[in-house]
Amino acid sequence: MKNIISIPALLLLASVAATAQVKDPVSTALREIVPGRQKNTIAAVEAMPADKFNFKPTADQMTFGHLVVHMIESNNGFCSHAADVPAPKVEFKETDPKDKLVAGLKASFDFCVESLAKMDDSKLGETTEAMGMKVSRARVALGIAGSMADHYAETAMYLRLNGVTPPGAKK
């Protein structure tokens, strides 16, 4: 008799668990994405030899050092706007030494993790000033995921052009 009652109770619990909804699905998804982007991007920047931070694939492209500064600024700006928290006041130059740029990149990812921990979906419909225009916080949140993926792809390309295998391509 106990088994007959236990089976429906287990099925009910499984059904409730399967239909449970994630609170703040956009913010939660973003918090899940960032650590992987953080790990790979930092590893990629660390893999680039220090003497190659002035490398640029063509005359019209940015140097690798400039790309790292751009990633720092993007992380701080996007995460600040998406989570509605003030961005840290930092200043980097593409000619800064590798260790300073790597530390700045790590700090910018840490800022994103901290900021996004405070974020919820309730403010995604609000507008904010980002990328030189008024946009919704939702657009900025989506921009975080896209720009971090794009930035890793760029670092991977710069690495490959210098004979270095990107961390995401290693076994």
C-alpha cells in the first residue's frame, strides 16, 4: 500500500519540478554564460606573448593591446548599464604592459560577475544610455553575451595569426 501511494507522490513531485519556472530567466542565463566567457577570454589574453600586444593583422585593424582595452571598457560599460550599477573608474592604454592589461581584464570580468549577481529581469524594459544611444537594459544584456563571444573569437584569431592555439581549441 505504501508503494502505491509513493509512486503518485513521486510523479507529482517530478511534474511540479518539470514545470517550475526559472525566476529572472534573462539575468539567470547571463550569469550562467559569463563564467565560461571569462575563463576562455582571460586564458586567451594570457596566452598571447607580451611582445605581440602591439600586433595587428592589417594596418586598419586594432592592436591586440587595443582589443584588450576595448574588452575592459565593454565589460565595465555593458555590465554597468545592464545591471544599473556604476561602472568602475579605470583607465588603460593599449601600450600598457601585458600584466597590467591582464589584471584590468580580470577585474572587468569580476565586475560583471558582481554586477550581474545584483541584476533581475524587472528593469530590462527600462532605457539607458549605451553605445551612444538610448536602448533597453534588455538590449544591453543581450549585447553582453554577444560581445563577449565576439571578443573571444577576435582574441582567438589574433592568437592563431601568431602561431598560438586558442585555449578553447585545446583538448
